[in-house]
Amino acid sequence: MPKHIASGLKYLTAVKLKEQGQNQQKIADELDIDRSTVSHYLNGRNLSWNSIDVAKTITDLEPKDFLKMTQAIIQNPEQIRKIVNICKKNEYETIVEDSCIGCGLCVDLCFMKCIKLDSLKAQITSRHCCGCQTCENECPTNSIKILEI
Ligand code: SF4
Ligand code: SF4
């Protein structure tokens, strides 16, 4: 079943990329699948509609759970980042307050790889943030705020 749900998640991602104006080859490259599979997806062939419904339910979960479920279904971290980033429901404003001590814990914890340290202060690339709030919850100085836009 997870394999079928993975197909559902890739289908949803392919449709979003198509809506963004990407061609089939680019979508295939992004998702590391062959172009004919993308063509099947976009033409609604070889797909289980139940799996798409389950995939939609997963993308509707709270961001942290959406990320966790996708991690359980798909093994490739790069693909997980792409799927979660493209299918997430909201964008996020990310704030790092001056109380940051530059410990680097959030850098290590962020699965989306959108935090780096600059001059001993965390910097977050908001457009890659999926809103999982792991950094906000684990920061020892409560310096991070993740706000849904
Ligand atoms: S975990 Fe908190 S204190 Fe540590 S680098 Fe990140 S924001 Fe700064
Ligand atoms: S909420 Fe924090 S840990 Fe989660 S993706 Fe955004 S920056 Fe990374």
C-alpha cells in the first residue's frame, strides 16, 4: 500500500508542477521518474484513485504529520523535500530573534534543510520551510517563531 500512496503523492506533485508551467521532462527530472510515467499521471492512466484520495488526505494533515507520513512512505530525502515543499498548503514567515545563541541545533534538526548559521545566528530560508515547527519547539532559547501566512 505505501508504494501506491507514494504514486498518489507523486501524482499530486506532478499536477502542481504542471500548473506551475513545467514540462513533462522537467517534472520527470524533479521527481526522478521517467517521462512516460509523468505522461500517464497527467493523463490519469495507471493510477489508483483511492491512492490519490489517501495522498490528498496526507497533504491535508498538520505540516508536522504530513512530513512524518511522507518520510514513512518515501525513502529518498530529496524527493520528500520536493513533494512536501510543492504540496504544502501554506507558506510560512520565519523569525529568528536576537536571543539565538548560534548553537546549531535547529540546523541539524530541520529535515527541509532550510536553516543555516550565519555569524553565529540561525537564518531560515522561508520558502523552503514546511511549517513542521520542530525548530521552534526544540530551540533551547525559544528564539524561533514560525508563522503561517
Ligand atoms: S536552536 Fe535556537 S539558539 Fe540554537 S541556533 Fe537555532 S535558533 Fe539559535
Ligand atoms: S518549521 Fe523549522 S524545522 Fe520545520 S521546516 Fe521550517 S525551518 Fe525547518
